[in-house]
Amino acid sequence: MDYPHKKIEEICSTTYGIILFDEQVIQITKDVAQLSMPHVVKMKKAVKYYSAEWMADLKDPFIEGMINNAGLSEADAAEWFIKIEKFCGYSYNKAHASAYTIISYWTAWLKANYSIEFMTALLSTSGNMGWYIHDSKRMGIEILPPDVNESDVNFKIQDDAIRIGLTSIKHLGGKAADQVVANQKFSDYKEFLQWWEEGTDDKKKPDHRSMDTRAVENLRRVGALDSIGAEFKGERGLAEMELMGFYLTHNPMEGYQPIIDEKVLTEKNDNRLNGGSEDGWAYVGGTLDRIYEHTVKSNGKKMAFLSVRYDDARAWDVVLFANTWAQVKDHLHQGDPVLIKGQWQSEKESLLGYKVMPKEKMDEKIDSQEN
């Protein structure tokens, strides 16, 4: 690495000419460009908060300082300003960055060498369960469903697999889960129901303020009572998403994921949907969580508001105006996969949908690819 100035080498040689720390920006601005302290403070804040306006204000003073006070060529001065500019938005001081580096190394090592233990701990302590469930499956770890006789309060390791904890189920808090676990095991649904209603000889009746009828119904809907003979006959996948935030036994996106991911997970699209300030064309895709039809008072036409869920962490609101809604309303059903193209509105964090690919159109595309 060739450095245009001895002081820059002293500041950046340990990081091989790459700016990694806040302190390096401050040192270059103060000691090399020799800008005034107000300019140095402004540069620090501009980098930390990614202020394009402040960076634009500082560009000419910085380049002039590097030329006049450090003897750099205009090209070299501009290059180092660009290096600082690229650092914007990722700014950390050395202490924080070093700590994050160590933690990243530790967690990567644990994930690689103690995969099941690591993922179980993550699932027990994080709200983003859907993502970690998906990642665990990708790593070849089996995920066992919640079970009234086998589950603990939180996730646990069982037979080289991860068993889902009871508190992962909506409306089943710690107190309710504790009471179930304390009274395991139940021989059949009759005994479980008797315990819940009045208690048994060896099982104290639960507190219905925490273990109420909704808690029992939710256990049944996600399949936690299957093993004792109370199977849920409805759509299991939708119940899992509603009550746990992820699909386990049946994912409606299965088979359609490549079509959706091809459009939704591009870098440009992902940036736009996740914090990008720029409006423009974008895709959202996943399962239809919610469909709400609305009648416009001024003309009596019907439009729709949709919620499209990709996974536990990502869901988007979509607006379909009357013309688009009239074309697709008979082809959209709750729980089905869908891909929608439209105009992303960053302030409202919603999509104005114009082109909709429902499940049947995806099926046609899959058939044509296979044939």
C-alpha cells in the first residue's frame, strides 16, 4: 500500500489503508488536512449520522486542507475524501469496533462448532424466531413442533433436534407454560382436559387467569395436543404463522420461493424495502396475510389493502386501486403465495401495487419451466 503522506501511513497502516475507526477520520481531518476544530467536530458527526449535506459542506475545505497543508495532489486528496465518505453510516469508535469483532468471531465459532446449542440459545432469546428457524433448517437441524408432553418453557435440545418451547405460542405466557411443564406428562386429552377444568389426583388445577380457554385452543391449533389425541383439523400452516410467527409443518411459499426470491431479494429491491429513502419500482412477495376490501365513497368503486408476509421479520402493506383490484380480486386468497410489483412509498412504507402475480399464475410459470 502506497500512502501519499507519512501521517496517513501512521494513522492507517494498522488497518492496511482502510478507514475502520472514528478516530482515524478525526486524526486525518485534524492532523493531515489541519482543519479547524469546528470542522473536525462537524466531520465526526457527518460520518456518524451519514449527513450527505454536511459531507458536501466539508468536501472543499477538506480537499483544500489536504493539498495546502499536507502537500497532496488534488487526485489523492479527493481519493481520501471519498474513503471517508464511504465510511459514512458504518462509523464506530475503535473500542466498539474491536468489541464487535471479538463477539462476531466468538459467535461464528460457536455457530460452526456447536450449531444446535447456538441456534437453541438464539431461538430462546430472540424475537426473530422465523429467521432462526429458517437458518436452523438450512444447517440441517430438525425443528420439532411444540408438544404439551415434550416441550419446555423455552426452546430445548431433544434427540439432536430443537424442540419449540411453549412460550413461542401466542397467548401462552411464562406462567401458563410453567403450569403445563410442571404437570407433564398427560396420558391423553381426557386427562389434560380434566386437569385444566378441575385438577386431578396428582395435578393441581391451573390458574385460569393465565391458562385460559384461549391458551388451550392455541395449543390445539399449533398441534401441541396432537400427541394426546386432540388434533387440529384446520389449516395448520396459517395457524402456525398466526400464533408463532413462522411456518413449520406447511409453508404456503414452498415451491414458489424461487419465483418470489428472484424479484424480492435483489440488492436494489432489498435496499429499497429496508430503509432506503428512494421511492420507485419495487417487488414484494410472500403469503397473503390479510385482505381488506374498501368501498370508495366518492365513486362506489372497491379497492383493497393487503398485507404480504415474507417471513417472521418481513411483511409489507400493499394498496391496490380499483382497476387493479377488479382484475385480481377473484384470484387472491388469504394464505396463498403472491408476488406484486408497484411503486414503493418510503414515507408510508407501503407499495402501490400495479402488477399482481397470484398463485395460479405462479403455477403456470412453474409448469412451463418444468416442461
